[in-house]
Amino acid sequence: MTKFIGILTAGGDSPGLNAAIRGIGKAAQNSFGMQVIGFRDGFRGLMENRTVRLDGPALSGILTIGGTILGTSRDKPEKMPMAGQMLDMTDLMVENYRKHQLDALVCLGGGGTQKNALTLLKKGLNIVTLPKTIDNDVAKTDITFGFDTALGIATEAIDRLHSTAHSHHRIIVVELMGHNAGWLALGAGIAGGADVILIPEIPYDIHKVAEAIRRRSHSDKGFSIIAISEGAKSKEDAALLQAAEEKKANAKKKEEKKKASAELLELVNRQANGTIRLSQRLEELTGLESRVTILGHVQRGGTPSAGDRLLASRLGTACATLINEGVSGVMVAARGEGAEPVPLEEVVGKRKTVPLDHPWLDSARRLGTCMGD
Ligand code: F6P
């Protein structure tokens, strides 16, 4: 009997999503005779029943295209903004899934999407997910698609910043994405030869950073490149944040919790623009001129790398095979050269940050890179 599957992409877009959609769709149709539809704009499209047929012509010519042909959104099934209110819309999503007589729904996304997919799994839908994000922070998979492309873009940016930093004998602080994980800054920092790499996993001491820069300026290297992750914090800021988070977590009464939440929010706002503040302090501490480059969404745009196309194709085709075998409730993880189903429960609620004994960190230190500690 013909199987019907749906696909949606949710959370921030990333290069390789179309390669994955193509991989799932082609394998599902060519190898197993399934029919495939897509839902537009993530979980919102599932709720609003906005679909697109993913037949042969729709899947053709999309391998090299960035973003997602389906569109995406950060809307959550249980907290969907609806006319100024946050409503639980999961029942409507279940209804639409049934209306299309789907045998499985594939959700492509990062940590948040894995959590939202689990919510629908618990409602009785057959769910399979794929791990995508430029942050590479999804648990239980070797790597996520999108990361390799972003790593290439970030590395090229650091390469380009070298000549201008060198010419002006300046400090250049380049901020990279990654949310609360340091994979992008660490990877691009090493590959691009940054002199200082600051990541969320290692709160930095600004005096140690200034010292490393001063040492370089006293040698024949009159410039320094600092690759900093958007989530990196000074030791002081990290301690304050941790205390505020603990206060909120330990608050027992409703009033206490409300007060602690407000204090946490205020602190987060006060700690915003950390990269700009770092650059200004380094000018004061070293007497050198400093400039900031915030790479932002350019890291998520454009053509996926060969590595991401391969990974997305590998996971997408494995996903179709698993659905054909009747597997559900799993994320198709990258494992070595292959793909492996991992129960969604084991993925959700965890974040894969850089372990302090990771070989990349060891390499960075041995290369003489200042890690801010
Ligand atoms: O999760 C991917 C990511 O690009 C993070 O690195 C970044 O913090 C966030 O998304 C930005 O989100 P948005 O595109 O919603 O501004």
C-alpha cells in the first residue's frame, strides 16, 4: 500500500535543508513508491494546513539552493502566537496530519524542533526528525547539516580580516553565531588562524586576553584577530548570569519566581552587546585600535557546501528507509560514515556544547591561541 509522508522545516534556516528535503523525497518516491507533501513555514503551516506537493519536478534543481523551499518559522505547537495570545494548537496539527492520511511526518530542525516534534509524537503521530543547525549543538549526532557551510563562510571572513587588521595594526574582533555553543567560533577560529578564540564554554578573563594581544604587539605582529562566539561571556558576566538563573530555578513561590525572572531579564539586557564592550575595553587596556565585525546571518545564507549536501543527502535517504521500515519516534543521527536512529526522548532537553577535553581545544592551545583563560 502506498505510504504518505509529510515534511516540514522549522527553526532558523540553514544550508543543506533543500538537499535533505530532496534526499527524503527522492528516496521515498523512487525506492518505496511513497507520496510526499511539504508543509509551509514549519509547525504553523501544519496547523494552517498550507501544503505543497513534493513530486519529481518540485524536488528537481534544489540541491544547491540555500534556505528552505518550504519556508520556516520558530512557532511552537504548544505556544503558537494567535491574535495576541499564545495558544496550544497541537490538536489542530493532529487533525491535519490525519486529514492527509499521513504515515509519517518528518521534522527538520535544531534542538527546539526536536522538542516540538516530541510533543507531536506524544500526541500519537509518527514522527521522524533530522538534525539541522549551523550551531552544531544537537545532542546525540556527530554533526548537524548547515554547520560545515557556516564554518566555511566564517573561516573565509576571518581570512579576509587578516589583511586589513595587518595593514592597520589593529585588533579585529569578529563575532560568530552558535547560540550557547562554541563550535563555529572554535572551528573557524582554528581554521582561520585567529589569535584569540572566545567561546561560551570557557568564560574569559579580559586581562588575559589583553596580555596576549600586548605580547603580539611587542613582537613583529602588530595586529590581532579575536574570534568570539555570540554566547561567550567574561568570567564576571558568566558568574552573575549563573547566579540569576539559579535564583530563578530555586524560587518556590510565584511572586519570588516572577521577581527572579524580571531580574534575569534585566541582567540579560545589561549583558547585551558583549562583543562591542569587549572591543572597547581592549582598546583601553592595550592602547591599540580595535574594530568589530558581526558576521550575523551571512553565516546561514547561500549555497550549501559539498560536505553539507552529502550529509543532508545521507540523512534524508536514510530517513526514507526508516519510514519504510515503520520506524517512528527517532532522530536520524549522523554516526561515523552512516546514519543511525536515536530515540527522540534521548535527544530532547540536551545541548551538545564543546567538551573541555575536545581535541579541537587541545589543538588551539598547542597552536598558541589564547582561549581567554
Ligand atoms: O540557531 C541558529 C542561529 O543562527 C543561532 O546561531 C543564532 O543565535 C540564532 O539562530 C539567530 O536566530 P534568528 O535568525 O531568529 O535571529
